[in-house]
Amino acid sequence: MGILGGTVSGNLVRKVPHSGIVPNQKTSVDDWMTGPSANLAITHNVIDQFQSGYASGRPNWLAGIDVESTDLNQNLITSGSPNQNITVANNFLSNSPYTGI
């Protein structure tokens, strides 16, 4: 399952080669991350110097905080999302050439 009823708060993530916080939901039954995330709070984190390469075939390299769902072929699901009630607030993201959230 995805993250259900969780909190990611008060962390410092620095100099990561791709996204810093990634609650990822995959629709492949061959992956342990199946199932959507719900009732999740991502607050009061600092992500500094994430690099996010926008690499082909790497959907979880898109932002400092990247909440996403991918299909069986690792492509982003862009028409809606099975994730529900996810709050991303009061985070500080800096020193990156790419998208923050």
C-alpha cells in the first residue's frame, strides 16, 4: 500500500541526486509500492540542493517533493490521481535548477 495516515515533517534533506521526498504509487502488481497514498501531511521540511535530472524512464526525478502515480510501464498517470487528501505545506526548497513541488 501507499502511505496511509502518515506525516513527513521536520526533516533536512541535502544534496540528493534526485527528488528529496517521493510518496510514489505504482499500479504494477510486481512492485511493493502498489496502492495510493491517503491522509498524508508533508510539512516543515527543508530540501536543499536536490538535482532532479528529468531523466527518461525516471518519473520520480521531477521535483524536490514529488507526489505521483505511475502505470505498469513507469509512465506518469496524468489523468487524475488515486492519491487522496495529501497536504504539502510550509516546506523550504532551495538551490536547485528544477521544480520545487
